[in-house]
Amino acid sequence: MRAMALDAAARSVRLESRAVPTPGPGQVLLRVAACAICRTDLHVVDGDLPDPKPGVIPGHEIVGRVVTRGEGADRYAIGARVGVPWLGFACGECRFCTRGQENLCDAARYTGYQIDGGYAEFAVADERFCFALPDAYADIEAAPLLCAGLIGHRALRMAGEARRLGLYGFGAAAHIVAQVALWEGREVFAFTSPGDTAAQDFARALGCAWAGPSDAPAPVPLDAAILFAPVGALVPAALRAVERGGTVVCAGIHMSDIPAFPYAILWQERVLRSVANLTRRDGEEFLALAPRVPVRVSAEALPLTEAPAALARLRAGQVAGALVLVP
Ligand SMILES: [Zn+2]
Ligand SMILES: [Zn+2]
């Protein structure tokens, strides 16, 4: 099969011919229909995340159809459409798993990082960590729900009841979170890269109350902010933008260093926290919610072999919505 595999020296991926993988016990073999590109894929190829599987095939927002099933795998029928997210395995037994935090599992393994992912014509996945997908979404629209949507959903829950919500970095995740937050009756304020007026226009078109550059002060005090941009300097900016008692959620897996900041901007019970990975419960909740909103996904389909160019565009910030590879 054709696969785009990690080329660590080039900080990119390259086309390789790989054997079609064989599903082990409890696994399904999927023919990949679509795989969205996530900023985390950039962190994998850039070496920001330690110890990827050598030559790993990235991609953890996979939509595929079951081709064959390994021993004991009976959750999905042959031909069923399923989604594969970032969390590819959790042990189910450690202190985190047993208290509902499988996203923090000691032995967790992640798709497209330690397990080969979806930048390929086929992929195998543990059926227990796959999701059934809502019929309302075409393959390329469903793919970005699997990380941009799921992690965004978890981050939004961590932001609590915030009525005025700031989103820093307006890409694939933020464009989905904004729609859910607006549907919930919140006001949304979009902070983009300075000069990215296209993203600001996109945010306003979705219904955001305000959109502007991330180095501008918030037009009104916010109740919470979610940071999707991997820029540590935005942490003090967001703390300054939230009111007393407000929450700042860092939703990315990697961020540049956070500069020193005065205690006064954290004081008054402001909360600074991160969000890591996802649980299967997050996935089930969000995939039930998305068609009710309904979340509309802005996705641009690209051939598999354009993965290097797509990653470069994401690195340069030249993407509104989500990029999706179609093998
Ligand atoms: Zn565990
Ligand atoms: Zn992701």
C-alpha cells in the first residue's frame, strides 16, 4: 500500500510502499477513506514529541471502512464506517483508567505516534477505541471531528459555564468549538495570528461576536479562553483577557515556553490548566452532539501524496478549517 511515513531528518513525511497491515486480536483492518491533518502531526514530524515509533505513519483523525477483522473482533461489521482517534490504547487498569481518566493512562498509546496512523491506504486499529460515526457527515467532514472536534469538546467542557469565551488560534478545532459554543448561547471572541484577516472573516461569518489579532486586548472581559495556538506568549495574554475567577485552557499537546508573568494576572482565582488527549466518553458525547448543533465542518480534501505540502501550509498558518487527506 502507499503510505506517507515520518521522515524525521526532513521534518516531513515521504511516500513509501508498505505491506498492508494484518489486524491482530481485537483489531480491525480499515481501508482509509479520509484522514484529517492535525497540528499534533506537525509536532510529531518536527520532533517536538519524544520517541515516535521510527518511520511512523502519522494521522489520527481516520475515517475508514472495515475490510477484515482480527481474532475476536466483532464490534463492527465488515464494511462498517468507523472513526479512529488519537487515543489508540489505554490499559483499563491503572489508577487513571479506573477513575475515568484514560486520557492520562500510564500505558496509553497514540495513533499516528506510537501506532501507525491514517496517512495511508489502510490502517489497523483496536476496535475498542474506534467510534461509530454520525451518518450526516461525509467522510472528509467526519475526519476533522475525530481530533479537532473531540479535543475541542473536552477543552470547551474544561472552560466551564463561561458565557464570554475567547478562542486563541482559529483553525480546525476553533471553527468547530465556536459553533458548539454559539449553539450553547455563549458569545465567542476569536483571536487569530496578527494579520490573518481571512481567519477573522471566517470567525465572524460563523457568528463570533468579535474577531481580531491575538496581540490585541479583548474588547470585553472574558469568562474563559481556550488556546489552540501553540504559542506560550498567549498564556499571559489570555490571563489578562479573563475576568476574576476565569479559566484559561491550553488545548495543544505542545507549546513554546510561557514567558514569566506577574502573579497579579493569575490572582483572584483565575485558573490555568491544560487538556490532554481524550477519553472514549468525550468521543461518544461529541459525536452525538455534533449532528444536533449541527456542526458544519469546513474541510479541504487533498490527495495523500500532498501531505508534505499540507503540513507546510499548516506550519505557515495558511489554513482556514481543516485539511483532509484522501488516499
Ligand atoms: Zn491505564
Ligand atoms: Zn489531533
